Amino acid sequence: MLTKKQLDLLEFISKRVARDGVPPSFDEMKEALDLRSKSGIHRLITALEERGFIRRLAHRARAIEIVKLPDSLMQKQPGFTPRVIEGDLPDGPGPANTLEVEDTGAVDLELMGRIAAGVPIQEINDVPPKMAVPGTMLSSNGRHYALEVKGDSMIDAGINDGDVVVIRETSSADNGDIVVAQIEGYEATLKRYKRKGESIILEAANPAHDPRILPVGDVKVQGRLVGLIRTY
């Protein structure tokens, strides 16, 4: 049986994974549970892991997979499935290979290229290969595509170099969404989106990377993060 704090944290992580495709940072967990230090979050996460509700991914900064939910939360989130998908790429160069996913509802998405989680780079290929992703990652409306992440600026959001992110194409975003943002019409990056007045803040999830503050007209949202695929 979980304590109220353990249940509150599990519910917060589950909702954030469902919304963003990645777990929240420790700072976000601390703020959501109104705790004074991260040590309290570490204790709660350890307790949830020991009880089999979550699993921490080895050698990945703050990457958490939800394994199961208690009945009280399953009733609130009846469509729950873990959103971090593990697998192995077949032999061959780069991410152009297809990731085999054992899911009868798998959908082939275009792997449109690489997206920077660091210094922005061009993200679109002329002839995109395909990648199979679970249909449960995709919403019923809207076009989706996949991008390989390069860089470490989103590591505290559980997004690592080499991960593949699943993006729902959209031109709008809410504060706090992780988005594909095109800057000044030619470069793109994966960052957390915030609007303040006539400025857009593209915020990294790594203290080594400063946020970028740009005029509204210089930033175009091209999609919102909805899922994450990790290969080993």
C-alpha cells in the first residue's frame, strides 16, 4: 500500500509522461509535491521502485519508466501504458533502420532526421525513412513524425542523446510543452516552450545550457512531444 505522498508522486509522474512522453525533472517533482529538498523525492522514488510501480533506467539521468499503476489511478487513467519503449536497432548505419516494436497496433512514422537538444541544427531529410512506433503513442487526430535527438540539453527531462522523439505536428503550444521550435525560419531545436508577453523562451532541461529568449515572430512551433523511444 502506498502512502499519500508516494501516490501523489506516482500520479504526477504518470500525468506528465502521458502529456509530454517523458517524466518530469526532480525540481518539478519537488515543486509539485511542495517538498523542501530533492532528497524527499529520492526517497519517494526509491519506495515506488521497491514496490514495483516504477523502474529507473540504468545510466540515464532521471529517466523513469512507469511499470504499473494502482487501481485508484488506473480508474483515472484507463488507457495507461508505459511511454518509454526499449528495443535494439538492427545492424546497419544510423537511425534509418526500422525499430521493431512488438505491438499489433504499430504505425510506421517518417523519421524526418535529427533534432538538436543543444545547438540548433536542420532537422528535415529529403527522403525520410520509416520507423514503427506503438499506436498508443499517437493521438487520433493530427500528423505525427519522429526525430532523432542529438545533444544533452534536455537530459533532465529524461531525453537523452540518441533517443527518438515522437512529435505531433501542431503550430500552437502551451507554456511548459516540449516542442520542436523553428528559429528564424531555418534552424530547429527541441526545447520547453514558454511565452512571456511578446517574447518566446526556449528553455533547456540542463543547467549547462542557458535559455534562449526570442521575439515571438522569430519562433515557429512545428510540433509537440508526445512520445519517446530509447534504443540500446
